[in-house]
Amino acid sequence: MKEFKVIDYRDTRSGFGDALLELGKTNPGVVALCADLTGSLKMNAFAEAFPDRFFQVGIAEANMMGIAAGLTIGGYIPFTGTFANFSTARVYDQIRQSIAYSEKNVKICASHAGLTLGEDGASHQTLEDIGMMKMLPGMTVINPCDYNQTRQATLAVAEHHGPVYLRFGRPKVPNFIPSDFEFTIGKALQLRQGSDVSIFATGHLVWHALEAQKMLTEKGISAEVINIHTIKPLDEETILESVQKTGCVVTAEEHEKNGGLGDSIAQLLAEKYPVPVEYVAVDDRFGQSGKPDELLGFYGLDAPNIVSAAGRAIARK
Amino acid sequence: MPEINKLKRIASQIRRDIIRMVHGAGSGHPGGSLGCADFLTAMYFDILDHNPSAFKPDAIGEDLLVVSNGHISPVLYSALARSGYFPVEELSTFRKLNSRLQGHPATLEKLPGIRIATGSLGQGLSVSIGIALAKKLNSDPKTVYCFMGDGELDEGQVWEAVTYAGAKKTDNLVAVVDYNKKQIDGPTDEVMPLLDLRAKFEAFGWKVIEMNGNSMEDVIARMQEAKSCLGNQQAVMVLMHTEMGAGVDFMTGTHKWHGVAPNDEQAANALSQLEETLGDF
């Protein structure tokens, strides 16, 4: 299994914006809505190329979700764009009733998720969104890890019928997934093989998990790294296969411990194959202002913390 | 006007259905349902250009009505069944386990005539705008109608939608407000005064029409007027003055029948005031 190298440093939101433009050219059903954050969401190119299929709704996210639901009735595939906090918590009941309960084919595309939006601080740093969205029946939840994967995920959700929450971020981060890598919704990617511990990571922390894997190798520990880009539906088969081999787990995500990827995996394992699980996640706290890397370190979400968690998980076997 | 008389007779049966459904379920919202029975009758039997026997979820090539105030489901279900969307006998399953007739309208059960779940208030106008935008993209000349309660106007999302449709000139959309001036906790003037609704909507850029929602003649005339105003760079708002509980004397003049089912005696009294014109379900 070849090592992953940094191709370049890019923001995941640009992967979304570039794919949206591609979809505009290839899929006439795709329309887009934005709540006054077109530049931040990298939706400008789509808006300029397809002005009739782009709807600027102003700072009115609830209305945006309802309009998106209505557009699906007429046969369109709406992609809504705003920050993750305003894509979820602010409009939870609109999503619940008009989109999820009504089975509408809306793609809720959310940038600036997690701590790594940085200096804006906790008002904008949602760490609860995965939990809220995965609780909605029928909702697919995807948190890609880099530019290339976000681009692939954006293209994939257009082909998937049903509501989707697609979560990505603000900062430029390592882009390392080869652009020809296979992406299938609900299919986890094994990035490194190992036998002592399974590290299940999502979003920006996948790169940190790969860094942690190298550090663990130097300590003589063989870690398996699996990228769970789709948190719901969860790839139970791949997870159980890995855990049956390694016997312990570390989960890594830029999200609250409550309700995140770690909880989904712990629930699966509690029912099917109980083993020690260590969470790398934010533990019942709000974020704060700071640089993205400083914040990941401060809240215990970087590679050294994943290494420590692996040590604890192995010790509990 | 024989056509008007026919519509009035249908409305009488729909009012009977409302009483019998809510009484049968032991729960539901008779007051608002009775108040807008004339309007729903006019819409499904005259105003809408639609095809009830071949329900199309996408509504392409058809008019449609989005009922945002989902708690008036009894009158909606009766109007849908009586106009041919689904069998009239199914009205007896209202609010019962495994029914397609949920307490508030839902799509999961695939009930013909329902395209969006409503009930949590304030969301239907946004959805209606979305459908209207899709119709424009599809070059579909048909009309989107949205029905809302007046108490529902307390919701902030309604004003986001009113802002959008006014500012962006969604001129294939007619919104109708059931202006009965009552909500659950009491008169709107006490709970949350609506102030000058006409001036408010006009300030947001809408064409405003007022209508007596309990006069079939006025409903038909004013809704035709609303239709004639479409395609003119303005969304159209109809302020429909109604009496909650209209048709049943002891249910009018009070907000108490917003969400209460009649007992056996009250149901019998109500039904004695409403002529059975099409046969009870």
C-alpha cells in the first residue's frame, strides 16, 4: 500500500465549488442556493456561469431550506450553501419537516465546519452538526477529508437520490487523496493496513491520522487507518473486518464526542463486537478563536493526541 | 348561479366530513377547518387546474395548493378525497394507526395530493416559492397557491419568504391567509397583534386582495381576480376574512374549537346543522 503524499494544499470548500461548476455543465437538473456567502462557499463560478439556476436568498437560511425543498418537487436537485452552523442548528426543523420527513432530494452543503474555521470563534464553529444530521431518518451524512475527496463527494451526491448533508471546511489543508481514487457513498477507504489498532478518521483529521500512523510505526505499533467519509450510512462491514483483526479502536473527528463518528462506531461495536474505543474529539466544550492548527492542538485533535489515544486503546485490550 | 350552488352543496358535505373525522378520531382541529371549507372547496372543485385521478407528485403542467397550516388537515383530506385524489372511505382512518391520513399532512405514506409535509408552522410559503421557481425554470405556466393561517404569520420564516417573493417578484405565486383573527391561546389581537396586514404585505412588494372566505361567490370572484394579476412582476396575497367554525353555530365566535374534538352530543348537534349532500363516508 503506497504512502500518501501531499499533492498540494487546498481548501475542501474549493473542491465543492469546483465540482458544483462541473455539475452545472453536466447535469441540467442541478441548481444552487446561497445565503449571502457565495464567495466563502466558492459558489461564484457556478453563479456566474448559470445565473438562471442560482438563487441568492440573502441571510435567510430557513427560507433557503424551504425553497430548496420546493425546487425538488419540480424535479430539480438543489445544492444549498452556507456555513455548517447555519446549515444545521439554525434550520434544524426546516430540514426535519420540509426535507427529511418530506423525503426531498436536497443537498445541504456546509462549509466552515468544526474548529478549523479559526479566528471567528465558537459562534461559527459548529461541533454538533454531524450528530444533529445523522439523527434525522433517511439523511446521508458525508465529511470528506481533502480537496479531491470533497470534489468527488460533491459529484457523487448529485447522483444519489435523497437528502444529503455534505460537510467541509475553510482552511487550506493537505490534498492527498489521488484524484482517480474510487469514491462511493457509504464505502469506507482503507488508507493504511495495520494489525494493532484501527484508527477511524473523518474530515480534516484523516491527514492527522496518517501522520499519527507514521509516528506509531516508529514506536513499533502497526496501525490501520480507515477513512470514514460517510458517517451515515456507516460502512459496518469494513469497520467490523478491521476491528476483528486489530481488537481496539481510535476514532478521530473535528466534532463533539457526543453524537459524532466515534459514537456511531461505538454503537456498532457495542452491538456487534465490543472492543476498547478511544475518542479523539471535543469533549463537551465550545470552541474559541485561534489559528486552525493551534485549535486542533488545544482541543486534543492532532496527530500526537491520536498516538496517545492509540496507546490507551491498545493497553485496554 | 347553478355552479355556485353546486359548490355550496359540496362545502356542506366537506363540513360534515370534518365533524365526522374529528369526532371519529377524538382529536383534530375543527374550527379552522370549518372556517376555510368554502375556500378549499372552491380551490379543488373550481380554481385549480389539476388532475386528481392521476396524481403527479411533480405537479408539472398543473396548478397546486400547498397547505402550510397543516393542522387544518380534516378539510384538506376531505377536499382531496371528494375531488377524486383518493377514496372517500379512507377519511374514516384519519389520525388512526397505519393511516395515510396523518394528524398533519405527510408524504411518507404516499397520500395522493400531498407533496410536502406541513404542520410545523411557517414553512409552506418557502416551499411554495421553490415550486414556483421550478415552474419558471420548466417554462410551466401553471400557478402555485399557498395557504397559511394568520397565527402562522408570527413565525419569522414567513417574513423571510415574504421578503424573497416580494423582492424577487415571484409572480406565479398566490398566497392566501386565513384571516380569522384567532389562534390557540386566543384572539390574535391579544396573543400577537397582526396590525395592518394589508400595509405590511404591500410594503414588502406584494399585490394584496381582500376576500370574504365564507361567501362562495366572493371566493370564486376574488380568486379569479388573483389569477388575473399573475405574471405582472408581483406575488399576490389574498387576505381571506373567515369565521373560525363557520357552519356550526356553537363553534363560531370563539377560539375554543381550534384543536378540540366534539363529543357525541356536540357532533350530532353540528351534523344536524349541515346538510348531507354527497353521502357520508
